[in-house]
Amino acid sequence: MLTSILNMNGLLDVFGKTHPAVAHFPVALLVTALLAELLAWKLKKTSLHTTAVFCLFIGTIGALVATLSGFPFTQITFFNARPPLLVKHQIAGYAVVLLGVSACSMKLFPRTKYPGSKTTYYLYLFLLALVAGLIIYTSHTGGLLVYGEDFFTSSPGNP
């Protein structure tokens, strides 16, 4: 019933069709967040740290939107024909959002007695690296869903 309510005039289908476009922004932002944070750490530039946190925050929101738009997208495409790969893609997407929210909360709402401690910072870097690695994996599995699992091994003239 909820699906029929949300699907008035195909709005849910339209939202689902935005998934390929929406999914690229979090990839760029979350990987950039890690790179900016590593540069901030190495160069001791607080402006890069601020950039990293901004990219993390916006990228995590984008990952949530991409995840939500992915639900209806699977219903209007042929991806259900490859359930194991689709499930890997979905689980990795959920993990990106969960870890991204965790990393954001560490920066935006520090709950430790020593929010600026090295241990807390290294944990944040570790989470950020996990988020970046997982979003790359999620992108890879999404590409395999679109182009096929033999995309990298097939010859250019033989799809």
C-alpha cells in the first residue's frame, strides 16, 4: 500500500531513475574527504581539515540519497536478474551511509572527554578510510551491475 501511495504519477519511478546521477557525487566527495584529511594531517593545514569535514558531511548526505533512490531503481531495471551482486552492492551502500554518519558524528558531535586526542583522530581517519574504500567498492559493484561482470575481461569489440 505504501508503494502505491508513493508511486502516484510515477514519482517513485522518477526518484529511482535519479540513482545513477545522484550516486556519483558521494563517490567524489567521500574520496576527496579522505584525501583532504590526509593532506591536512601531513601539511598541518586546518583549512584542509575543514574542507574534509565539509566533503564528508555533504558526501554522506549524498550517499543516503543515493541509497534511498536505489530502492525504486532496482524495481524498474533488470538488476534483479543478478541478485548476489545486487545484494553486495546494497550492503556496501548501507555500510557507507552507516560509517559516514559515524565519522560525521565524531567530528560534528564529539562525545569523548578528549575530542582532539590522537587516538580519536586516528579512529576518525580509519573510519574515513573505510568509507572511501567502501564507496569505491560500491561504485565498482554498481558498474558491474550496469556493464556486466565480464566488462574488464571482454575485448573492446566483443561485449
